[in-house]
Amino acid sequence: MLSLAARLTDWLEHFWEETVMKRTAGSILVFAYLFMILVIEINRQGQLEVISPGLADFLPTNHFFAVEIAFTLLLFTEVVSLIFGLTRSFSRSIGIQVEILCLILLRDTFKQFTKFSEPIEWAEVSGAVGPMIADATGALLIFVILGAYYRVQRHKPITDDEVDQIAFIQSKKLIALGLVGIFTFIGVLDLYRLFTGGETYPFFETFYTILIFTDVLMVLLSLRYSTRFAVTFRNFGYAVVTVFIRLALIAPNPLNVGLGVGTAFFTLGVALAYNQYGADILREATGDHDHASDAAKAPIDEEATDAAYAPGD
């Protein structure tokens, strides 16, 4: 079962990374962006109502909706990359979650423009400048913090037992496969509700709620291979990051920005704290006080890796 799920996940990941992301994702985003601008302009001119009155009422007349749609499609690709990232590195997947939050804040900056008429007048814009600056500044700060977070990462397999390591990786791939199914189901259901006039789910809020349970499951799964306090603290700390991101997605502006930046700082703090004190706590727990060399104090990032990553990643 695990072996079959792992092979299927590997195939899906290879297809996504090599065929979709490297070859077609950019073209699809460009096409969707230009196509929506064209359709919106046709709708603004009243021509779409002649062709299909129902569709004309459904589609927007503000060109900035094209930017929002393109950004949303980009976020969907990031979500899929996040799912496959779970199979490699827990710390990397947490980083991608924060990346998605950063992009959502940038999208919200453009989203403000969809509330304005065209041509834009300052009387309409003045009240939205504050939230736009807050979202954009928050995204910038999160980007900088993410750079520091990735810089301090150190990776090592969660266990030295090769059989256990393979089993752990396969278990994570089974979880990722389940998330792909859930992601697809939510997306298809949302599209159906959208085109039938039903109430759609807030997609990213729903998905991050699912991620909270997934991250906790990943942490509990890792306890089968390592029950050391420092490792458990680090993994549960990263799981808390998902909770904070979920709160940031529903908080009003500028509280959402504060939560987002605070979450990024917390993510970096967990990594720094583990790198600085994790080795000491692990050594104290094992009673090994005779090897206090610099090597013993080196950061240890215990998680499963795959052959596709460079040694030590």
C-alpha cells in the first residue's frame, strides 16, 4: 500500500514539476490573464450581453479582476508545490506555507483595485491606500524574514535506520496523495458552485484548515521514529505556524498583516532556537556530556529526505 502510494505520488510530482511547472504553467497564466482582460473589455462594451446575458451578469467589468484571477491561479500552483514539498522536508513545506501567505498579501493589494470604478478617481482610492500599503509592506517584510529562515536551515534524516527512513518517506507520500485528492475535490466543487450560482467555499482558508490537521498528523507520525523533546518541540512549533497563518487569512486589515509578519518571525524563531539549543537539549537527554565539541553543537534538523535532494538537504 505504502509503496504503491509512493510510486503514484512520485509520478504525479514528476508530471507536475517537469510538465506543468517548467513547460506550461507560465503560458497558462499569461493566457488566462490576457483572456480575462479581453473578456472583461467585451463585457464593458456591452457586447457580451448580446451573446449571453447570463454570462454578462456573472463576469466583472473591472479590468483589475484579471490580475486577481492570475494571482489566484499562481497561488493554486504554489499550493500543489506545497503538497509535494511535504514529502521531502517539513521545514521546507512550512516555508512554502509562509510564501503563499506572502503572495496572498500581494494579491490583496491588487484586489483593492477591483473595488474602484474605471477610470480610477482619488476620492475612491484615498480610503484604500492604508490597507494597500499595509498589505504590500507586510509581504515585503515576510519575504525578507523568509530569506533568513531558509538561510539557517540544516537538514538531517530523522533516523539513521535506512528502513525506517524509507517507511517515513512513504508514509508522507501517502499523506500528500490524500491532500492532492482533497485539493482536487475542493477545487472542482468550488468551480461547480461558482458556475451554478451556489455559495463557494473560501478556498485558501479551507485548505489551511486541512493543513493544520495534516501538520499535526505529520508530527505524530514522526514520533514513531524520534521522540526526542527538542525534535518534537521544533515540529509542533512549525505546526503552530499553520494555525497562525489560518488566523491571518480571516483577520481584518491591518491585523492580518501583523499576524502574517508575526508568524514569519515566529517561524524564524523556532528554527533559530532549535539550531542554537537543540543539540544541547538532545545531548542532555541522552546523557552524553563528553562530546561538547563544535560538531556536537551543530544544528540538527531531523526530517526525512529523498534522493532527489542533495546530500544533507
